Amino acid sequence: MRGTIGRTFCHNYTPFENGSVIFLPQLSIKGGAELLFDGVKKHQVTLPCQPEPWDIRNLLKWIKQNLLKERPELFMQGESVRPGILVLINDADWELMGELDYKLQDQDNVLFISTLHGG
């Protein structure tokens, strides 16, 4: 259930939906991809206010600018994740949720799992 505890509202933009910043209590990177993020597997993320709703497309841009530490080409391809990176939103495959267009909700959990392994 999505709560309202600690919700911060945007003041400089026309509100969308509830007009609040988005808090992701668990943004996880696993399957070896965490090495591109200085080995950090779990992040708690508060996404800042912006004029349009946060979707996965914008989240990936934010991740690239703020969390990804090296070799972005191993995590991203264009504006999406590379093939072989499984994305789960609240334990559901992102393909069932609208992929890049999924509108993030406060308290969503997002998991990126690399299924690519060298040999």
C-alpha cells in the first residue's frame, strides 16, 4: 500500500496527480550490475520535483546521472536498459507495466537484474 508519510509537495510546478516528489524505498541493482554502481546493491531514492510525472524513462536518465559510476554502456542502450537486464516494478516484469512509460508511484520498488555474465 502506498502511504503519504513524509510526502513532499512540488511548489514550483503545476502539480501532476498528487504533485509530490517520488520516494523509492528500494531501488536495487543485482546480478553483477551493481559493480557499475560502486558495488552498491540497494538505494533509497527521493526523486526531485519536475514538470512532468516520473516514468521509468526519466528514472533511467536520473540513474545514469546520479548513481551509475562506470561503463554506462553495460547498463544502458539508448534511453533504455541493455537487453539482458531484467526490470521488475513491485515484483512484476516491467513489460507488463508499460516498460519505459510506466508512471512511477510513491513507494514503488524497482529492481534491475543483469542476466548477462561473462565467460
